[in-house]
Amino acid sequence: MERTSIASALDFQSLLADTLDRVEALDRTAPPEYHVFDNIAAKLRALQTWSAEGKAPLSNAQKAKIDIGLIAIREFEDNPDPKIQEISRALMGLSAYMRTHL
């Protein structure tokens, strides 16, 4: 299910939770030496903690640690798997929302 449009803080938290669940599921099936999904999941968990219950704004240092949009482009741009592309779009949407609204 594709949901990358973020119109509110509630939409952001919902997409963040959904994306984290999907990334963690992929991490469980990834080869042990492939740490990209684990890295993304850690960043999403940090973002979830820092933005929970309307905690904002995030500091510039916090925002700098959450480079999920860059990771999505670097790691997934050429991956033809529709599930990976959906996650990539979600990560870019979350990143854009974070930089603009948090």
C-alpha cells in the first residue's frame, strides 16, 4: 500500500510507523553482512522517539543524523523491486517532512 503523501503530523507518524515496520521486516530477511536496513531502522526509531507526541522542533544536529532520503537515493534508486521503490519514496517523503516541519 503506497502512502507517501504527508498532510499532517498524524500522517507523518503513521507513515513513519508503517515504514519502520516494513524496513524491519526486510532487515530480518537480509543477509547478515547487509546493514542498510538495520541502519535505516535505527534512524527511523530515533526519528520516532524525537518526534513522538508532537516533540518539535528537532535540532539541526538531530536532523543531520537522519539522512534517510540520501540513503534511499544511494541504496535503492536502481533497485527495480516495487516494494523497495515504495519504501524509498516513503523515506524521501519522511525526510522532506522532517526537514520542513520538525
